Amino acid sequence: MSGEIFEKAETDSGAVYLRLADLENRYPVRTFFSTRNGGVSSGAYASLNMGFSTGDDRTNVEKNRRRIFDFIGEDGYCEAAPHQVHGSDIVCVRIAERKTQNKERKAEEKRGAKLSFPDTDALITDEKNVILTSLHADCIPVWLYDPTQHAAGLAHAGWRGTAADIAAKTAERMCETFGSRREDLLAFIGPGIGRCCFEVGGEVVHAFEELLGSRTESFYTDDRNGKYHLDLRGINRELLRRAGIGNVFVTEYVTCCRTDLFYSHRRENGITGRMCAGIVLL
């Protein structure tokens, strides 16, 4: 895969999203990263806000989510939603959990069940028609796919999750749970804040020194005023490669720079919507 790894697409209802087109063309899987365009929300959350915890009207958020999920999932799909805490806990989504949490399905709904996982920042599954999701407004999404075992993972990697090595730990959990091999796994690092926009203090840089050692300086720019600009996407790529994942692909999209496509928590001072990343096995 060469060049930009994402392709822009649009649902039947007009919601604009990005997809890993090369991956979908080769394997029975669908992916998405929603943009801020093509939804029903207004004001600071206009228009395709996918996050319930933002202060937006919940009815609007639900309509936005249906515009993406109902288009991506097959009839009766399961929506798996982690309650993210910038940690490193990983949950495996299986049919047994789907049955346990399933509620009575309305006749007009395409969604069959919604599963919620508290204090979780990564999900994995080998079940078909389970949409793994995560929410983002600058933090890095990392998709994992095993074409041999037909299994998937999705990690939410803010700087704390990245410092906890969540993407590589998600890959390791796939190896332990599904028998995946590191050399088979495909990893995709999606839109998030870039080095150009991510100004941090020294304590954040120091958090990576134990992980990266002498390589730490490769991933930040010293502003000479006690501040640094940090490359989260580059760090995630480095950590995945150190974990033995050779097939790592990185987008060129930067959330904080593309006001036309993305919400950005940092650019918009925390009053903004959320994009949603997702993957579903077919």
C-alpha cells in the first residue's frame, strides 16, 4: 500500500467518512473514520458529531451514529462501544457478551445490539458483524487486522495510551486470543494530532523515555522554552515495529490542521464534537 491509506467516501444519507480502501478491496472487512460533515448536529458540534459526552443533543448524536453504523453494518449488527479513559485496558468482544447485554430490538432498527465496555480503550474480535468503535478528537486511532485468522482490533491512543503501549498490547492480545502471528498483522495509524500542532511539556516527553530510550529525541522538537512538539503517530509506529509488527501504515491526515474535515479538541479548546473510528468483519 503506497500513498495516502484512506479514501474519502459518503453514506447513502450523506455522512462523509474515510475508509481503508485497499484493505477493504483485499479482505472481507469494512472500516471507517467519520469526518465532521454530513450530520444533523449544530453549533460547535456541527454536523456529524459522534460523541454523547460532548454536550450535544443526544438525539442528534444517535441520528449521526445511525448514519454511519447502519451503512457499514449488516442487518442485526452489534455495536461495541468502549468508555475510554486514556488507559490500556483491552476487551475481547464475543457472542456470549452480545447475548448477555442484548436488549429487545425494535422492528425498524438495523442494529441488533449495543455493547458498552467501561474503562476500556481497545477492543478486539473475531466475530462477524460486530462493529468495533472508538471516539477521537485528536487522539490517534490504530486499526489492526489479521487476514489469516480474520480477526480485528481497534485502539484509542492518546499520549497516555501511547505511553502505555496500547497499540502493541492490543496486537499482543490478538496473538494470545486468536492465535494471530505478528508477521501477519496489518496495522493502520489514522488521523490524529500531528507534531506540528501537539505542544507538550517536559513531563510528557519524559513519559516516553523509558519506552523509547535513545530514540526519544527522534519524536519531538525542542522549542527551547520548556515546550516540545511531539510526534504521537511516529511513536505508535515505532512501538508497533518494536513489537514485531512489520506491516504498519500511517495516514497523512492531521486532525488539528484540517478544519474542513475534522473536529480537534486542542484547536477548538475542548468545545467540539468527536469523530468515530470503526472496523467490522464480514
